[in-house]
Amino acid sequence: MMSSIITLLTALLTAAIGAFIGTLYGSKKLYEYQQSGKIATRKTALKAISILKKYAGQPYTNAQSDFNTSLSISEKRAVLVALHKLGVPIVVPLTSAFQISNIQLSDATISNDELDSIVSQLENGNCDYLFYEDVENHFSSNLRLNTLRALAKRYVNNVMTNSRYENGNFSDPENWQNLYFTHGEVQAILVFCNRVHDKMYYEDNGNLKLGAIDKLLQEIEIGLWDNYLFWDYAAHQNMISQNALANRMFEVFFQTEKEQNQTKTPKKRKQ
């Protein structure tokens, strides 16, 4: 009886150990397979960077053709999101659909130091989680935002650059709405136009302050004006009207209260 129990326990223990070893081995193989996939994708990303490095000191646009022909669509699909988030200036078309077969790069100058920094991030595996993210969704999700920022920058470059502030009034170039924008584009940036009509951007002589335009363009680029670009003009005007009404009511109330207090003040008796 005892020997049968021992035999049974031995069999169970052997099976458990075998299952544990099998699970451990399978997990090890799965991990190695996953790591090999990540390493292969890192190599693809590093290949893309090596293409760009050939054009160091030149605009990214000079490397655009080489970038598109040297990398297959599947290779670009695997690494584009990671490269974009690491700083490669991939341009999202505003007037056409995003095409992975023809990636567009900006005219920014390629810096070897910046690319070396990207290489370091890739080799350390810091960006593995970005591989294989949905490319179309990543580059199309912010299409409206990018379009509005482009409209705001167009206004600054073409209209505000030629504006003046004199005698408490702002003057923009005549008929600028029809010269530079469609009717829908004008409606989209009216709140922004209203907010940048601020005397803080102008000198006492009515001219724009030195560096004001460059600073404003930078603020648009990094998103500081996004809230105004998404703000409906009617809602914005309604808010201004409500604030003006509230301020007026407060002034009336304050004046009435002051007059009542003066009326209640007792006159001094004559001695």
C-alpha cells in the first residue's frame, strides 16, 4: 500500500516538474522570439536613420526620395511612428490623404547630433513599444489640428505681418479674407484673429515689435493657441458679451450702493 502511494506521488511530482520545465522553456522561447522581432525592427529603424545620415547638413527633403525607395512599405509601417515621435520631421499632407508609399519630409536641416541621439534611443530599446503602432491612425488623427495651425500661421505670415496698431485701432491689409483664405477658413480662425489683436505685439509707433511674429509662430507650432483655434466664434462672442454685461451690472450696483451710503450718512450737528 505504502509503495503504491509513493509510486503515485513520484509520478505526480515528476509530471509537475515536467510541466513546470515545459512552461519555463516555452516562456523562454516566446521571450526570445519576441526579442528577436524587436531587434529586427530596431535594425529597420536604424537602417532608416542611416539613410538620413547620408544627407546630414542638408534639408530632409533631399533625403525624401532615397528614404521612400530604400525602405519597403512594410518596413516603413513598422517604424514610422517611432521615428516621428523621436524627431524625424514627417509632414502630414493637409490637402491629400496620407500615403505610406510616399512619405513627405520637411525642409528642416538634418543634424547628425540629433540623429545620433535617436540612434541611442533605438539601440537601448526605449522606443520598442512604438513599433507597429497604426501608422494611418497616428498621422491622420491630428489632421484637423494641423490644418487649423497652418491657417493660423498663414494669417500671421500674410496678414498680421502687414498690420498696424494706431490710435487704439488695429488695421489689417484690405480684403485679406478673400486674398488668403476661403470663407470656411476665415470662420475657423476668427477667434484666433480676435485674440491676437492685442497691443502687446506693437510698438508705440504702431509697428510690430521685433521678434513678435517669430515668437507667435513658435507658440502656434507647440500648441499654445490650440484652445482658441477650436473655439467656436459665436460661443466666444457670447462669452465676451456676458462678461461685458456682468461688468456693467457690477458697475451699476457699485454706483447705486455708493449713492445709498452717501444718503444714509448723518449730517453733523452744528455746535
